[in-house]
Amino acid sequence: MGSALLPTLRLKSEVDTAIRDTLDKVLVLRFGRGIDAACLHLDDILARSSWDISKFATVALVDMDSEEIQVYIDYFDITLVPATIFFFNAHHMKMDSG
Amino acid sequence: MPEKPPPAAEFEYCELCRHHHDHGRRHRYVTKHRRNLDAALTSFRSKLSDLRRAFLHGSPSSQPPRARLWCPFCSIDLDSRSAGKNAIYHLASSEHLKGVKDFLRKHGGGMDQVDSLRISEDVLAKWEKGSESLSTGTKKGTEGLIGPCLKQIKDIQNEYTCESLDSFAQNNIPSFSNTASYVVMPLQSPTNGAYDPISTACHGASSSGSARYSTPYGTVGLPITPWGSAETHKQQGALSTNLFHSSGPETKGHQSTVLVNDARPSISCSNHVQQSHTGGNLSNGSKENVHTGAPPPWLKANEHDPKNLPLRSCALPSRKGKSRILNPKRVGAAWAERRRAEMELEKQGEIVPATSDSSWLPNFGSVWQSGTRKESRKDFEKSHKLHDTKSNHDLSLEIKPYISKRMRVGADKASDKAEELGSHLQQ
């Protein structure tokens, strides 16, 4: 159960489409679970800020519990939940925060 | 249980800076806050001086100045039109004085500015005198100097006692009448005479089908000539910088197809083109042109050249409305251009959208690894391949029974004897 405003992606094809078709805009993918409290908190923040950043960024949620998404979890080596990954023109953007 | 934050850091909201802070009283010394405070006080002072001048030198009995003044100290909207007297009374009142002092105390302004932010009793008394005398009608002549001129500045369409305005109305604009309200009508006929020859040019070109330049919007000051001509580029001006920068006579076809292909940039193009809506008033009997309201040719789905894809991708903006020149050195620029072209073709049905490959993965750099994205991708693929090969080996192993050496040797000898017998028999 994700945010009512943000799309939740559960299939690999959906994630691929989001990454491939978001052009010249930052794509923010939140990998997490809808039942996790930290994920819900992050989802709330992302949903509230998505309008403000809509001109240059798109936000989407990815359900980690889906089978097809496991390949991305392996690829991204996601261990912490939630994990936020940024893309720009289908290129992963490494973020250094703090 | 979560720990409570320390009580010392209490967040306050600053109306001037429009954000929360936990600086406490130190916030008033922040540079940005002082700048905002100065700006707010300066703007209020200028509005107050305009109001003061209008009340003192204008004629309160007739049309009051139309200024709406928001009093930030008391959070009251002073609409001088509906309650003109109340505005000046409020600004001279003790409540306003108290509000000003509290505001300055809270936000750090000096107390010496109090007088400049209110109307003093002297000014109020002068205004009251003036209004009394005006009501008796003695000051009509002397006050016609500033007040009507002010009104002239603010209300040029309404007729008033100002002589210059009268002469202006009589000499220059015969259609103006001495009415209180005048509605500005849009131009009923085009003032640009270039439309006539152009419409005939459109006539001539439209028969060939190569130049149907009609738009649903009227254009003013942008004469449209057939594509590819040298005049087009001069006359199009700003419109041409984005669309026709690679133009020439040989690109005539390219230009028309460029605009036809993509509906999105055409909207931005039409935004450039659209100046005012003339309502199609040219009555030249032409069919399917801008004046008859026919759809523009670039919005129609026609055959297009795949050669135009790179031209379109670099020439036309990707977003509606604002034209944006994207940095060609941005990350993934080549991918973006290629993908955009593919999406356009998919939209038009030329290319079947490729079903997502289950093995496709983005160009990714692992979170915990350093190095380029390609390296991390290669590492991942290697590790995946190892997994795959291991699984393949497992499947291909066959379980065979153990054969001893004697059995193997005996089997070899038997096979040799069989061959000799076979050769003897043949002989």
C-alpha cells in the first residue's frame, strides 16, 4: 500500500518503463514496503514534495516484496529499507548525502 | 518511547522571511531577515506616502484613490475605495501605532521609524479640514491640478475634468465618449496590411498542397510566407531561431515535415505565433487558412521523413510551452535523444513498441562500490554469468556407471577383433 499520489511499481517492466521513458527529468525510485513505518514516513515526505519538484523530477515507489523486483534489489545491492535511488536519462546517479 | 527534543530549541515562524526558525531573538539580526524587513517597510512607506498625497491633495468627496493597502502591523486590509475615511483614521489611530511598535520590537526595526509608518494627527487634521472645505465647494479649482492628473495616470479611459485628457479624447480617439466606463474592444480589423498579399499567396500555394499555413489563431505582426523562401527567415524572427536554424531552400520539405511530425513543439510554436485573436476577419474567400480557422498543417498527421528525427530532436524543445535549450553535455543526453525519437515513432505507430527485455538493466553503479557504472555493470554480469554457468554444469552432468580397466581393455580388444573379421569377410 503506497501513497495515494505516487505510483507503485511492482513489475520489472514497469520499473524499466519508468527508467527508460523518464527523459531529462530526475527519476526518484523508493524501494521499500508499504507496511514498514520508515517507508511510510518517507512516502509521506515524497508525496508532499512531489508537486514542488514535479518540473524536474518524478517520484515513484517500488515494492520490494514483488518477485520481479528482486533482480533490481540484487543489482542495486539494496540492503537498507527504505532505499532511494536516483536516475537521470536511464543513468544511475550516485548521491553523496551528508 | 521517542525522546523529546530539548526545550531550548523552540521553532517560531517569521512572517517576513516566511519560514520557521529556532534562532529565537537572534533571528532579527540575520542578514536576510533585515533585508526582508527593509523591503517591507520601504514598500509600506511608499504606499503610505501615495495615500497621504492623494488624501491631502486629491478630492476625497469625489472619486477616492483606488489604492488597497494592507497594514502588515495590524493585519488589516485597508480598501480606500470602499472605506476611504477608515483607512486614514486607522493609520492615525492608536491601535495602529501600537501595532507598529509591536512589529518593530518583534522584528528588530528601529523605533525612530514609527512616525514614518503612520499618519500623524497633524496630517489627519489637515485632511479633515480639506474634506470640510471641499464639501462646501470652495477648493474645487485649486485642487484640479494634481488630483485629476493622478487620475489620468491611473484611469485613462474614464473622462474627467482634466483638460489634456479632454483634448486627447476629442482629437485623437474619436470613439471615446464622455462616459464613466469604456470597454476596450479587441481590434476588429487587422492593422497590418501585410495580410492581404499573404492570403493571396496562401491561395496560390494551397493548391499545390505544400503550403497550408493556416493556424486557428490570428497572428499580428508575423506575416507568413511560403516555407523555404529567404523572406521567411527574416520575417519569422524569434520564431525562426528555434525552428528554422538549419533552414535553406533545400530544407523546405524538412521544415514542413518537422512541424507536422511533432504535436508537442507545435503547441509551443503556436504560442510563439499567437499574438492576438483577430477572429478571422479577413474576408478574402480563401479556404483552409488561418482566417477560416482551419487546423494548422503541422498538427495534421502526414508522412514524415525519418531523416528529420535528429533535426527535430535538437531543434525543437521537448516540453510544451517554454522552449528550453538542454545542455548537450548532460548525463545521458545521447540516450535521451534516441529514446525521444523512438517514442515519437511509437506514438505515430511506425515502430512497434519493444516489449521490455527481461534482462535489460539500466546503466548502474552499485551503491557500495566505487568506479564507473560500466565496471559495476560488468561485475554484476560476471557474477550473473558465473551463477548461470554453474547451474548449466549441474544440469549437463550425466551419471555413468563405473567401468574397470580390464573391462575397458577387454572391450577395446573385442572391438578390434570385430573389425578384423569384418575386413576378412570382405576380402
